[in-house]
Amino acid sequence: MEQMYTRKEIIRQMFKIGIPVAAQNFVSVLVNMLDTIMIGSVGEAQLGAINQVNSLYVFFNMFVWGISMGTVVITARYWGQEKIDPIRDMIGLAMRVNIIAALLLSAVTLTVPEVVMRVFASDPEVIAYGVEYLRIMGWFYVLPAVSTTFLSNLRAIHDVKISVAVYTCSCLTNLALNWVLIYGNLGAPRLEVAGAAIATAVSKTLEIVLVLIYMYKFEHRLNFRIHYIFAKTAQYIPSFIKFGIPVFFSEFIWGFGMTMQSAILGQYSKEFLAAYSLVLVILDLSTVAMCGFSNASLILLGNMIGAGKDGEAKKWSRFFVIGGLGVGIFMATVIMVIRPFAPGFIVCSETTADYILSMLLVCAYIDVCYGTSWNLGAGVLRAGGDTGFVAKIDVFSAVFMKGVLGAICGLWLKLDPLLVMTIVCSDELVKAIIYFVKYLKGDWLRHGMTVHQEEPELT
């Protein structure tokens, strides 16, 4: 690629990639927020149950996302080299791994759902509602394993609009069915938690149908087909292990950390858990812009490096680092603006409302940290190929700060839940500082990520 990257072109490409990614996440999180409001109006125990079950889904989704993004960092460079066959092969490899993981999760949740729920909650009522949800949703985990893998890798070739369309249709379907099935509207039975599970299952089914239609009828640059799941990928394994697997560990361990965080905080009262359920959705909503920005930096810098433009990649990395922090500060300000109104989003007790107001202060602090930690870890450093370093820091963060430190403070010392939440979320501040120091050293750009199709040696 002989493209010269001007500021105007960078900004155009950033918006072209970042806005659809942010919009996709915004729609998804917004619908989750409305779902939370809906189920929150039914009862605090039901709200807590669905939030804790969704923590398990976050854990699984981080696995799928981790494998997918592990291929994206490589396929972005292949796109810079204008090579298509390796991209198809890498997508097939990722899809194969994710399908196996989904089938294993389904087997566990359908066989021993009570055991699974006891990991995430101690209240018997919350556990019972969670089991009801899992008995339905457990059959459908394989669907997002396929759709997420395909759609995430399309980002490497700047094909992001389809993701917005698919997830918008899926989320709106989920929202509409929730309104019908949770409350029993339009003559349907009032199913409450079971209704939420059915709505999610139907929306995931719609997702995969739309993805397959696009894959076979409209996408003509990759021409990916399901049989590529079984393609021979041995020559790509060394580079995937060296560069892709660390990305997987980063994403998966982040999901593990969030799951540990939810499990630890889930041992507190129903009031705290209900507040945490709402606040977590608001926090997710506030991070969509940062997710879009970090994805844009990953793809654009990866394309530059793949095209042999190392100098331009280093030059424009500074733009993304400063911009990421700015996005984090802006979203923290948004949280402070909506904070006084947030308790009115659900039907809750005075205790729960107080928790919501306090937690949102923590969320504003977290957003500022996210602005640097996400964009450097998931964007700049990952695009440069320094995925091993990022993975080590992410593992330390999740295992020590969220897992060990969270368990000591929450389960052993039984400190105030707001203090525990602040402590376990401060891992993002630690990561932001470490990543920034690493970036300033200037040794974050790595080569040898791609391989020749006919030769096993790294280039």
C-alpha cells in the first residue's frame, strides 16, 4: 500500500472504524441498560441474578473475543500486505477454537447450573433465578462464538458497518422480546427471568442468520466460507502463539478478572448487588467511545506496520495516546452529569439509591484510567506486536488486584463494599501507568508477526 497518512486521512479512517465500533457497542450496552431497567422493575433478586449470569457470559465472551482479537492483530498486518488467503485461514482457526469452547460451556451450564450459580451468588433467591436463566441460555452459546469471530476480523479490513447492522437488529429484537416476555405484553405469558433468557436466545439466533447471509451473499473481499473452519493452519501456529495467544490471555484474563470482581461483590447485600447491576451497565455505556478509539488505533497502526511504514506508525501513535486520554476524561464528565438522575432509572430502595450515587463516583475515576490503559494496551502496544508485555501486565492486574486483593478485602476482611469496588477497579490506574512508561521507552514495535503462505519461516 502506497498510501500516505495525513492528519485528515487518519481522522477520516479513525471515524470510519471507530464510530461504527462505538455505535455497535453503544446499541448493545444501551439495550442491556434498558433490559436492566425492565428486569429491575420486577425485583432486586431477579436483577441481581441476571447480572451475575451475565458475568459468566462476559467471561465466555472475553474468551471468544480474546481468540478473535488474537487473530485481528495478525490479519490487520496481512491486510496491509494485501494478502487475503492467510486472513481466511486465521479466521477459520479462531472460529474452530471458539466453537469448542462454547460447546464445553454449554455442557457445564446445562449439566450443573446450580453449581455455576453458587460461584456468583450466595442468596438462595438469586441462585434460583440464575438457574432458571441458564437452563435456557445454555443451549445457545455456540452462536455468538461464530458471529463474534467473523465480525471482529472484518474490522481488520475496515469492514465495520455490517457489525453495526447485525448487532443493532439483534439488540432491538432482544429489547422488544424482553418487553413482551418479561411483562407478558401483547397476550404473551409473563415469564420474567425466563422471558429475558428466551429473548436473548432468539436475538443470538437472529445474529448468526444475518452473519451467514452477509458472509455468503454480500461479502466479496474475503469470501470466507464455513468450510474454512477446517482449513490447514499449521504454518500460522508459531506467529499466532507468539503474538495472538498473548492477546487472548489479555482479553480472557480481563474477563476472568471481571468475573472474579462480580463473584466477590456478589457476596454482599441484595441492595448493593442491585446498585452494582445498574452501575455496571452505565460504566459499560460510558466506555463505548474508548472501545471504538482503541480499535481504530489497533487497525490503523497494524495496517501501517504491515505495509512497512514503521515511521508513520510511531508518529501517529502519539496522536492516539493523547486522544485516548481525552476520550476518557470526556466520558468521566458525562457520568458526573447523569449521576444525580441514575437512581431513578430503576425501582429501588433508599439504600440502593445511595449505593448508586457513590458507585458512579468510582466509575468516573475508572473512565479516566480506561482512557489510557485501554488505548495503549488494546490499541497502540497491541498493534505494535508487544502483545506479550501487555499480557503479563493484564494477568498481574486480574489475578493479583481483582482476584487476590479483592478476595482479601471482600471475603476475608469484609471491608465496606464501596471500598472493595474502588480497590479492585484501581487495577486500571496501575495498568495505565505501566503501559505509558513502556510506550515512552519506544521499544514496543515488533516484526515477525506474519508468515509466507508457502513457507513456515517468519518474515
